[in-house]
Amino acid sequence: MRQTGNNINITVNKISVSYNDEGLNEAPVIIFIHGFPLNKSMWNKQVKALKDNYRVIAYDIRGHGKTEVGTLAFSIDLFVKDLLGFMDALKIEKTIICGLSMGGYIALNAIENHPERFTGLILSDTNCTADTAEAKEKRMNTIESVKENGVEKLANDLLPNLFAPESFKTSSEEIVAVKEMIVNTSKESLYKSLNALANRKETCSKLAEIKVPVLILVGKEDKITPPEAAKAMHEKIDIALLSIIDQAGHLSNLENPEGFNSQLKKFVDTIYQQK
Ligand code: MLT
């Protein structure tokens, strides 16, 4: 029997995973995967926009939000195993998947290795490359900085890169909410996630094998995964649409929800009308 609502718990790979499950029964499913170090609540406006026509699910990745951290070392492969275990536990055979940044790394890895489980892919503010040596070093320095200076400093350092400058005037509620998500992430999870991000493998070489429709969204002012990264992925995928979201940085779904949602809805509707 399906449970609906917010902060539902289910055991997957020996940890308790927290998720929101809203919308119609027996409807096509869309699963949302958040970025680092955030949680499922970042998708609230997208869930609201789709729930009248679809079954819409957002879950907390291992160690984020209300999902347990567990004992294993984190990796994108483990996050994918959790995603598939989560889908199995909810008896979801196929879904559209939407991931932002780290969520996009997970979605790309999942679709390239388990294509039979997905009917469409939305990549938001993400890329397919692995970390450079410099980026890896930066992540290790971030771990040291959190040990020394705490999580509040991490949040203050991350915010100017997550949001476009203009958003500091127009999206103050979102900025407060994102800061809270960051400071509420445990240090253990931050260290483990930074290691997972640093050690992730590239997924660019398998983009051409993706055979489902893909929508790529990116904030015009995204400094972390800029429009160039989105364009590079767009060129390599067979059936892909690219949309650059105005008035947005890395968190385009939060900074310009109207622009983001109109592309998202159009894409999802098109996939399901074609069936
Ligand atoms: C994210 O938003 O998930 C992170 O910025 C990803 C990253 O640092 O590579």
C-alpha cells in the first residue's frame, strides 16, 4: 500500500531513507535528487507544480536531510545503489529522474548503468566530468576547513557560489532555507560526501548511449557547473533539449522556479503524451 505525505521512512540498504511522496496513484512517476549538501525540501516548488498530474517523489540522499548516514564510505556508486534500492522498495519499475548537481551525477551514473529503469532524464546545473586534481584538492581543503572552522563558515563560503548575485536581493527566503540545510548536515556526512564527489568517475563518454529524452537546465549565472558544461553535454546526447534559465545561478530551481517549472512541465508532459 502506497504511503503519501512528507518525511516518510523506508529501509534501503540497511539505512532509513526519508522521502516525500505526493500526487496521483497509478500515475507516471518523477523522482527528484537534491544537490550537496542540501536535502529533499529544495524540490518543494517542483513537487507542487507536478503533483496534480503525476506521482512526485523527492528523497534525502544518504547522510542528508533526515536519511541516516550509515556506516559505509560514500560514493556515487553507493548513492545509485540506494536509488535503485529505494525504487525497488517502493515497487517503482520505471521513472523519470531529475537531479541537480550532485543529484545529476547520481542520475547520470544511474541511467548509464541501468537504462531499463528510466523513461526520461532531467539534468539540472550539473556536469559529466570527473574532478580535476585541483578540484579534488579543494574538496580536501574544505574538509580541513570544516574541522577547523565549523559548518557555519562552510555555509557562508558556499552561498555566494550557489546563488546568482541578484538572488541575494530577490530570494532571501531561499537563501535562509539553503543555509539551514547546509548547517544541519552532519560533519560526518560532509566529509564522506566530499570524498564521494572528489572520487566520482566521468560519465561523459557514455552520454551518447542514453536513448531516453533528456532535458538539460542550467542557471545563466551558474558558477559551479556553468552553461558551457551544459552545452557540452547537450552536444553528446541524442535526444536532448537545453534551456538556460535567466536570473539564476547554481540553484536554478529555487532562484527562478517559474522559468524552471515551465520547462520541466512541458518536458514531462511531452514524454507522457507520447506514450
Ligand atoms: C552540488 O551542488 O551538488 C555540488 O556543488 C556539486 C559539486 O560540488 O560538484
